Amino acid sequence: MTKKQNLCIGIFYLLVPTVANFVVLAVTLSIEFPLPQNHEYEIWIAFLDAHKILGNVFTSLSFVISIFLGVIFTVPIFKGSERAKINAANSSIALASIGILGWILILIFQTFLTAYIRISSGEKIYGTLKNSAMFTMFAATLAFVVTFLILETANRAKILKLYFPSGNISKTKNLIRPSLRLIFLMYYIGIGAFPVTALLFALVTKEKNLGVEISRNMIATMSIFLLAGIFITLLLANILRNPLKELACAAQKISEGDLKNRVQVSSGDEIGMLGDSFNEMSRSLLEKEFMKEVFGKVVTPDVRDHLLGDGMAGISLGGENMRVTILFCDIRGFTSLSEKMECEKVVRLLNEYFSKMSECIIRHNGIINKYIGDAIMAIFGAPIKSATHAKDAYLAALEMRNALVQVNRDFEKIGFPQIKFGVGIHTGTVLAGNIGSPARMEYTVIGDNVNIASRIEGLCKEYKRDLLISESSVNELSSEENFADEKKFPVPHFLCEANIRGKEEKIKLYEVI
């Protein structure tokens, strides 16, 4: 908040109750309220006529005191102190209450006048005092309602958004924020209680034959009440309509995917609490979307969605037997290669390489289960079951071959060394699921067939091949439809029967020329 803003707000807070009270005072002096035309009334009017100066001075003094207290209340706002935003939030009730103090002092003055008349003349005018006091309190209440609703409208529309940019007004201590119940009560008093009470008063006094008729003054009074009611209704409509409209627009933006959207909360009532809750919901959705996005980089989107889907019922440890195809890919001679490079360049090389290889795997419905140093472990057919997992893994490996050519061309341009890889593919039944502990778990596949796929990739060094496929994977691929176009889907050729470490039986390996 700037000094200029604080100054303007402070002046506004002083002007509203001052103007509202003097307008109500001017109206009350210009309109002859229907008082019984009896002996008490004549004494009262005669006394007031004889002491006009005293009455005017006291009336003015009463409102000067109210203005003085209003200045004291707004001093923190003028100075822009820490107390300023608390006073701004309390201004509608506090300044409206301070404003009616002048009316209360006038009522006290009238009471002393009654006592003075009783002592000096022996005349009792308690009935007239009662009726005049009633009208004074009506005027005070009307001034309170108008002041309160004008300040509340301004606070909600603009001012409190400056002092509380992040909302949470309802959670701020030392605030006297009006509830919707109080706002509707003010509305009722403004448009219902005043006109009805004034009319009933006129009718009752007429019924008692006290000489009161529905005169022009009465019509003028009712007209002013009617206009005041319209004005108060418009203020109330803005108080309720504007924040609800803002909430509706914000909800629409949230539904369109704009999770950064927030509403500006300018009240501590039920609507303000609703706005704070909406902002909390929006922040929570944004955090969850961010976590989901990051989670999708830690695991593949398929695994992420699978886990989040299961998470609706609670993620648990365990798994199921699934027939999948596993692909292992490893850079040849990476250890000696990395020893000759700076760490930053090694990281850049791996990131470029992994990005291109991962794109090939994901494009063919595979998931990157993990990166193991410079190696990639990919799964096809889990967590989402697929009838074409072997074909997908085979096509991914072929595309990885082509991608590596382009990667080496890019590396050559920036002075990076050329790299080679070995890819091993094997199909079999594994245990797929959440493995680990309740505190930390990982979706992966385990079993003998995973080890076989890793061993096949290792045999690429021994047989000097960049792609080896097990017989079980080839059998999955063996169909006339798959091999109809050998350019797009070349036929794997038998290479040899190889010994697999840890296995007694030999395994048939196939290569792709």
C-alpha cells in the first residue's frame, strides 16, 4: 500500500459517515415527523424555538465528537501502520457505530431538556420526549445502515483487496467482520422497518384522535424511505452479486484447466470463507497437478496413471503374474568413455541419449521402468496389458537403432564421442506390481525372465551385435501379417544357441541384420 492510497482511503472513511449522518440530519429537520398535536407538543416546540442557538450548538457538538472519534480511528490508516488493515476491515461496523454516537448525544440532550422543563415549569412532556426519542433513534439507525452498507460495499469491491491480497480475512485475528445475517438484517431495517414503523405510528396516532393526518410531510417521509430502500437494495445486490460472479468466473476457468486462477477475497463472512476455500482448493489442485506431472517424469505416464487410479482405493504392495516383453539397452564402453569427459558433458550426453531412446520406447507403448547408470530397462505389456507387447518392443528397438544414428550425428557436431549400444529383448511371465515397503515402493517387474533379458543384452558384446532377440519373443512375432513388409518389419534370423549365466539350458538367439 502506498501513502497516497492510505491517504485516499482514510479520507473516504471519514467522509462517508460524516456525509451520511448530516444528510439524515438534514432530512429529519426538513420533514415534520407525525407527533401528536397536544399540549405537551406545544410546550416542547415553544421551548425549542426559544433555545434554537443552544440546540444547534449541542447538535453540532454531538456530530463534531463523532467526527473526532472517526479521525482517531482512521489515524493508523493515514499513517499506513500495521494496524491500518485491521481498522480497514473493521471500518464498516466501527465507523457506522461511531457515526450514531452524535444521535445518542442528541437523545441525551433531549432527556436533560425534558428534566429542565419539568423543573422550571412543572410541565410533564414525557410522551413527546418518548415520541421524539423514537424518531431520533430511527434516524440514527438509518444513518448506521446507510454508512455500514456504503463502507461494506467499498471494502468488498476494492479496499480490502489492497490490504488483504492473499485473502484469508476470516482467519485474521482482532477482526469484527459482519456475517451475511447481519447484512440482511441491515437490509431489512433499511427497507422494511423504517417505512412500516413510520406508517404504523401515523395510523395509531390518528386512531387515537390526536389530530394526525396523512399529510404531505408524511408522503415526503415515506418517499424518502422508499428511495433509501432502493439505494440500500442496490448496495446489498452489489455486496452479494460481485463476489459470487467472481467465484463463478473463477470456477469456469478452473474447469478449463487454469489452475492458477484465484479469487480476491474481501470479506470474512460466509462468502469470504467460500472464497478462501475456493483458493485453497485451487492451490491444492495445482499442487496435485504439479505432483502428477513430476511423478510422470519419475515413472512413465502409464505407470503414473495406473498407480493414481489404484490410489483411489489405496496403493498397496503386491503384484500379479503377467506375460510381458522386457528390453534392456546399454551403452558400450561407457565407463572408459566417461573417464575422458568432464562431468557436465557426461550428464549432457546421457540426457540427450536417454531422451531420444525413451521417445522410441514410449512411442511404441513401452514404459521406462528405470535407468541403471547408462542402461535402460523398458517393459512392454505392463501395467496395461497388451496383445502386441513383443511386436511393440521389436519396433521400438529398430527405431532406437535409427535414432542412435541421428544422435551420433548431433554429437559429432558438438565434439562428443560416437557411442554404440547393445539391445536385448526377451518375452516371458514376470511378477509385475508395487515392490518395496509401505514407506517407499516402486512399480517394477521381477522374476527369472527379467534376468534372462539382461543376460541377452550382455551377450551383445560377446557376439558383437547391437540387437539380440530371444526365441520366445520371435515366436510371439511369428505371423504372416507382421512380416508382410520386410522393410518396415524385417525378419529376425537365427544366430546361435547361447549359454545364459545361471541357466542350464541354452537359449536360442536371433539377430536383425
